[in-house]
Amino acid sequence: MFWQEILERQQSWSKASSSSYRLTEEEAVELYRNAPLHELMRAANKRRISMIGSNKVTFLVDRNINYTNVCTINCQFCSFYRPPGHKENYTQSYDEISQRIDELEEIGGSRILMQGGVNPDLEFSWYLELLKHLQEKHPSIHLDCFSPIEIAGIAEVSNLSTLEVLTKLSNSGMHGLPGGGAEMLVDTVRKDISPKKGLPENWLRIMKEAQSLGLTTSATNVFGFGESLENRVEHLARIRELQDESIRLYDNGFTSFIAWPVQLESNTFGKRNRGSNKYTLGAGPTEYLRHVAVSRLFLDSIKHIQASWPTMGVEIAQMALLCGADDAGSTMMEENVVSASGTSKISASERELQNTIIRAGFTPQKRDSDYNELATDIPEDLLRVLPAPIPVQS
């Protein structure tokens, strides 16, 4: 089937009839490869309207906290980690982490995203006591913590199953398990870029276990490793399959999907492939926007698609809001993992995100990590009619 026929058929999609018009993997690859970007954007934006039902674009006031940089996984695209024994190793104390949350509370934040590395020197009790300490001191803050590979590492050093680890963490105050570490859920790609993370089934199993416990979860995707379009769609298909299963079994699945291109400036993967980076690796703005649009059309059971301003910049994130994305991400306050590989912008103010949303033609809506709407104070000057650009004189 040609892309024109596929998009024409997608025009009939609705929530009530979604299963009848679900994209196949072959159709998604055809759209990715051959559909003009403006046609993809139009279809994805229409899908966004059908799924969201309003002109609102949500954002989150939160803070990233990278509690340790010690890691034994050695992902080739990661510039943040340091192996055990390295002179630049660090692990933040409970008080240091709590102080960062104090700063978040001062600006009206509602969530921390706390991740680090697989640190074999930290005992399970360290994590449990940390969560209890933070929940006691900051009861209004959602603690979305760790990643599937960190959970697997904790399970290994504590001789527990990953489900047992997640259960104990949840009972100690963990609110959600972010979807970091998915990268590309394709065996061949994963074995090349991060062989110590194990097969995709490990990430999927741990996320399913988290969903079975009622934890808030998100799905992620890093692309641009030289993989094929078929590989990218296979990743989307595995996410969609788990989403369908978890909703059916637990009435709980991924709240959102976030994708971004791999950063190649200062890591082993980029250096290993020096010379081919410019042509075959990474992804530019157009390819990123195509990926967002195809994701919106393919992931019909995941309500929210997030635009990635930290990797693509605010202007391209605005364009992503016209490609099916309905969420502008978060303020972050600080970011140490992706920025270590070459990005320069690591935080955004609430005002900046609101301005980004308004200038793209949408209404800003503050939210929490469960996508519950929060009171949103929009400065009056941001709501003024924007002046028309000055005509260019020939």
C-alpha cells in the first residue's frame, strides 16, 4: 500500500474504531520512508486533536537529579558515567539530594526524575532509606526514580528478583519508574551499543512489573545509531505491544512516549564512528519530526507524545507540537546525562516553556507526572497578540 492510501485510511481513525485502523509495521515504514513531511505532520496533528480533544499543551515543573555517575554498564553513547574507582566518581548524600528538592519546591515543582548509574557499591538499604527520607521531607513531590537497568543492578547485588525490588521501592515511597535505558529495543542494535544492558525483553519485563504495581511509567526511544527504519518501527511495535497488554491486565500503562536522537559529540560511539557521523549516524531536525509524526500515528494506545527540547532545541520542539506531540516536557532545572554528550541547553524556566507553547499556537497547561492538570498562572504579557514580522524590503 502506498503512503497516500495509508494516510487517507487514517483519516477515518477514531477512539472508538482505533483497532480497525491501526497501522501495521509495514505501513509505518512506508510512511516513514516515502510520505512528504507536511502530509505526515497534517495527519499526526489531526490524530493529536482526536486523542487530546483540546488545544492545550502540557508541561511539568520538575528537576532532574543524577544521584551518582558510577556505572558498570559502559554504554558506548554515554559520556556521563564513570567506572568504579575513577577519580571523577561521585554519589550525592541524602542531604544534597534533599537540598535540590528544596530548590524545586521554591519554584512550585511537583516531581523529581532521579536516575544515576548501576553502582555496585550502593546497597539496597541505601535506596530504601533514601526514598523514605525524601518522602518524609518532601511529601508533595512525586519521586519518579531509577530505570530498568538500575533496578536490574539493585536486584543483582541484593539477591532479589526485580519484582521484589520494585515492590520494596514502591512501599518506601517511589511513585514511578521512568523509561530510561530503552534506547532501541532491537536485539542487533542493542548488542552493538550497550551489550551489558541485556536483551530488550529485560527492559520490557521490568517495565511490565512496574505497571503491575501501579507505578507511573513512560516509554523512551533513542535513535540514530545507524539502524534501519524497520528497526525504528520494531521498537515502536514492542512498546505498543506491552502497552496493550498492561492496559488489558492492569489498567495501567505508559503515560507518554519520548524520543530523541543520539548525541555523538563526546562519547565512545561517536568517536568509534568518526567520519560517518555526518552522513549515517544521528538525526537532524527533519528526521526527528518525521519520527515524532510516525510515533503519534503508530502509538494509538499511548495518549501523550512529548517533544524533546533538550536535544533538539526549543524551535524544533515547537515544530514537534505540530507533528502530533502534545507535551512540551519539563523544566528539568539541571541535566547531566544527555548534556555530557554535547547538548548545551540543560534547563528551561516555566515562563520559557509557556512562551514556547503559546508561540506555537497552543495553550499552556501545567501538569504533574500523572498528567493531572494543575493551576496554571500565565503572565499577561505572554498572552498579548504577537506582532506581525516586519516585511522584508527588496
